[in-house]
Amino acid sequence: MKNASKKSKATRLRQKAEELLKKKPSKSGLQPSETEVLKLIHEFEIHQIELEMQNEELMVAKEQTEVAAEKYAELYDFAPSGYFTLSREGKIIELNLCGSQMLGKERSQLINSRFGFFVSDDTKPIFNLFLKKLFKSKTRESCEVTLLTNGNLTEYVHVTGIVTENGEQCHVIVIDITELKYAEEELRETNEYLMNLFNHANAPIIVWDTSMFITQFNHAFEHLSGYCTEEVIGKKIDILFSKETIESSLDLIERAISGERWETVEIEIQRKDGDSRILLCNTANILEKDNKTVVATIAQGNDITERKHGEEEIQRLIAGLEQRVAERTAQLQAVNKELETFSYSVSHDLKAPLRAIDGFTGILIEEYKNKIDAEGQRICDVIKSSAVQMNRLIEDLLAFSHLNRTELHMSTIDMKTMANSIYYEYSLPEKRENISFTVRDIPGAFGDSSLIKQVWSNLILNAIKFSSKKDHPEIIIDYEAGKNEIIYSVSDNGSGFDMQYADKLFCVFQRLHDSTDFEGTGIGLAIVNRIISRHGGRVWAAGEPDKGAIFYFSLPKHKKRKIK
Amino acid sequence: MNEIEILLVEDNARDAELTVRALKKNNLANNLYIAKDGAKALDFLLCKGEYSKRDLTNLPKVVFLDLKLPKVSGLEVLKTIKGDKRISKIPVVVVTSSSEEPDVKEAYRLGANSYVLKPLDFEKFKTAISKLGYYWLVVNYPYK
């Protein structure tokens, strides 16, 4: 096909050439010589060959041009961007395949349509303005619009245009930026989400750059500091600190910028109104791509002012309390010291005259025997026994006051064995024959064994003493387990007591019985009371005259014993 | 003045009298001197003040020392005696009515040779004192 057309083209050219030759006047009427003719023919032949060669070259060039044109057409058509040639009015004069796909119609259907027809209503003004500016400025212009294509799918496009040389048309490149737009949108949404999170977080958050300028400041921080964001953004962070703390605070900030991460740093913020708040902060550094260079520091705080004040208050209270305890201890120590001096004096000064009374009465009896009658002798005995009685009172009183001063030496005590051995130690065998003494299976205790022994002796001796006038004295030692304590009891069927005097039982020198009936100084139960209260327990009693009495004492359950 | 065998340091005249009586019964009170306070006791032993004419080498065989004394207390007297090489070898017997632990502890710490409680009962008192006198004047062999 190509060769045929090539031939006909050549024929046409020949005819044209002949005609042109006819019109040309002949140069001379001279008949050329044979040699000349031959030469001429030779010339022509060369010429013809030259022409043919030229023609051949032209044909190749043409073919090359066609190939290039085809290539261009392919590039034009299959380019991923839309190429449009638009008229001044925006009519589509030419477009590529991608362009037609963008608009969702056949290329032929689109020729002469207005490009603006496919632009969404809201971006139409943008496009119109773009077109206007393009033809006016004759320079490259661009805009972003939304295209409405078939099925009302929107397509975000970037449009770049340039006016052609004649100034009547423009070439427009349309690039689909939908994906980019969506990514942008997503980024914007993420950003918005983060900003919301940042702004509405309960914790005050602040961001500063490496020059210590504040770059972000959330609502909580506004609330905390009394500054609004506009007042602090772009300001040096200094404005948040008081004169007193600025140096140390800036030092901390610098350390954060140099890469140190705060875990729990306390920093004092001075509010706009001058008040100060204490923040417990942690930080995170925002780094460059190299993952090393700090770009900014984000600090999140926790307002611990109240807690801090609370702590201070507690510290103050503790200090006050300690002071009071120290004062009280000093007072107690002074009282103890006085008591010591007192009992020292008692043991010395009170005993000396007693010894004199006893001693000189003794001398009187011894050396003046003959001059004293029986009544005188009896009186001397009364004096002597009174002195002895008073001495016992003094000893008991001293023992009682000792109880407060001696330290407790705690250990585990086998209460059952202790109660039994005391009974056997303090009762005479012939008396025991008559007494029914029972120790139930009482549990052990934790206490000062020599003091607890005094408790048992006092109570058991009392029981023996006050039941001694019965025909069949009965003493029972029992216990009861309470929640946090063990209650021990000693009961007897002796003379008992009237419950209305129960509260007097445990007081020093209080006696409910005539000393001629039951002898004693009246200090035993006071000692029991003192010992038990020093162990953290209680004592009490119940009784009825002539029916008997029951004495209780409790001791706290001890952890050590539980483990055992 | 004969050689003093017993220095009784006692401010209470009644106690002193009872002590002397108890010793006399056993004929142990012939060479006894009573100092009524701690200062006097030390002056006597160290031959100072009113006792400057005494011979310092003439040491009593025993000192019966009460603890509660005017001026210089019994424990201070004890401390001075036991801290002074010239007189530290004299046996010192603390005779007191105090059974307070700090007193007992301190007396022994300072070097008391014995610690005796004054019994209240006169019979027991007499027995105790005469035993003490007998022991320190007769039984005990002193370091001279």
C-alpha cells in the first residue's frame, strides 16, 4: 500500500516537473553535438540517481517522523495524566485517553464540551478564575478542583495550564490527586484527633523547642497557669517560673533539651496571678529523623500542689507531734526521776525512824524487863508489830512504784505450769489436802515472766486466803479465748465481795476485808492491775459475799505465738 | 587517841546508836569513830581539816558507810576512797536500807567490799552488825 502510494506520488511529481519544463524558455536553439548529448545524458543519469537517493532519504526521514509521531501519540494517549487543549471559553479541543477516562466519557463525545461542565459546583469558581488568570497572565497557572465523573464519584485533581503561542488555546495537564487528598485528609484527621487529645487532656501538657520557646500549650496548662495559649506561644519558657526557682527550673529544662528524660521531676510553675503550683512532670523528646537530635520536648505534668501542701501539713503535724511526744517524754522522764528520788527517800528516810522505833522498843524490852509489867510488855509488842507492818507497807509501795520503771522482758510463758508451781510453792501440804485446786488446759502467753508470775501469785494466794475459812475450799483456774486476747480467770468459793465495791479492788491500799480477818497490805491487786495494763491487757472481777469471787485478766494474743 | 578500827559514816544518830550498841555487846566498839557526813569521813581518812594532825598511814580496819549522807553522798565517799591509792585498800562495807538496784550496782562498780541491808527488826539488826564487826575486825586479814 505504502509502495503504491509512493509510486503514484513519484508519477505525480514527474508530470509536474515536465509541465514546469515546458513553460521554461529553451536556453538556445542550438543543436547539441553528439558528445554534448552524451555528456548531458550522463549528467541526467547522475542527477536522476541523486534524486532517487534524495527521495530515498526523504522517505526514511518521513518514516522516522511518522514513528516519532506515533510514539508521541502513544505517550500522549497513555500518559497517566490528563492532557487537554482548551479554547478560551474552556471548550475541549483536544484530549488524551487518560483525560477522557478522567471525565468518564468517550473522547469523541467530549470534543467541544466545556471542561467546566465536569467541575463540581463548589470548585467551579476556582476553575473559572484559573482559566481567566491563565489567558490573562499567559504564564503557567495551577489550581485544585474536584471533578464529578460518572456515578458522581468525586476526583480531586491538580490542574496546571499554559497558553499556546497564538494565545487562543491552552494546554492543560490534569493530575489525579484523590489519593493524596485522602492521605492529606487522613493526616488532618489524625492531627485533629491528636490536637483534641492534647488540648483536652486532663494533664497539663507543654511543648518547647530547643531554644526554650513554648510551641504548644494545652487547655489544662492554660487552666493551671492562668495564661491563655496566645499569650505564651512563641514566648520563652521563663515566663512560667518565679524568680526564686527560675535558675533551677531552667537548668532542668536544659537537661531535658540535651536529651535527658524526666521521669518524675517536680517543677514549680508561677501562675499569671502570682500563685505557684507544683507539677510532677515527665518528658519525651521529639527527635529529628536521625533519631538523635532533639527538636522539641513535650512535658506532661500532674498538679501535685495540694498533695504537696498536704505532705507539708503532715510533715508539720508530725514534727509538732514529735515535739509534743518529746516534751511529754521529757515530762515523764522528769516524773520518773522524781519518783525514783521519792522512793529512794522513802526507802531511806522512812525506814530509819521505823528502825529506831523497833530498835529502841527492843532495847526497852531487853534492858528494862524488870521495870515493865505485862501490859507494858504488850504495848511494847504492839509498837514493834506496828513498825513491822509499816515496813511491809513501805516495801510493797516501793515494789509497786518499781513496776512502772522496770523494763518488760518478753518471752513465751507456759501459764499452766506456772500456775501449778505457784500453788505448790505457796500452799502448805496439810492445807492442800483440803483444797480442791484445778487448772484447766489454759494456753500459754507472751509476757514478762517474772511479772506474770507475780500476777498468778497474787491471785492464787488471794484465792487460798479468802477461801481458807470454808470447809471445802475450791479454786479453779480457767480461760476463755477472745478475738484478740486470751482471758484467764481464777475463781474461788471463798468470802467473795460486794460488787458495789468492785472498782475499788484494784486500787492501792484498798481493802474490802478487815485486816484482822484476812491480813495483807492491800497492794496485791493494784500490782496485778499495773502489770497487766503494762502488758496491754485488762483486769476485772466478779463476786458475791460468802459465795466466792472470780478474778479475770486478759493478755493480748501475740503474733509470735500464732506462728508457733 | 587509840588506833581507830572502825570508821562509821552515819548521819542518823539513832542508827549510829543502835550500831554502836550492837557492836558493844560483842566488845567490838572500843575503837570506833563516827563521821556524821561524807565530808567529815573523807577529812578523817585523808587527815585534812580538823583531822590534819592524824597520821595518814594509820588506817582503820573497816569503813561502815551509809549511802544517804549530807554534803558528800556515800557513793561519792566510796568513789574517793577507792580512787585514792593512799586509802583505797581500806575495806568499805556499805550499810544501808536501800535495796534500790542502781545503788547496789553503783556501789559494787565503785569497789565496795560488801553491801549490807540494815534489817528493820532489832534482833536481826544486832545479829547482822555484830557479825559484820566480828568478820572485819577479827576474821578478815587485811592488806597493810
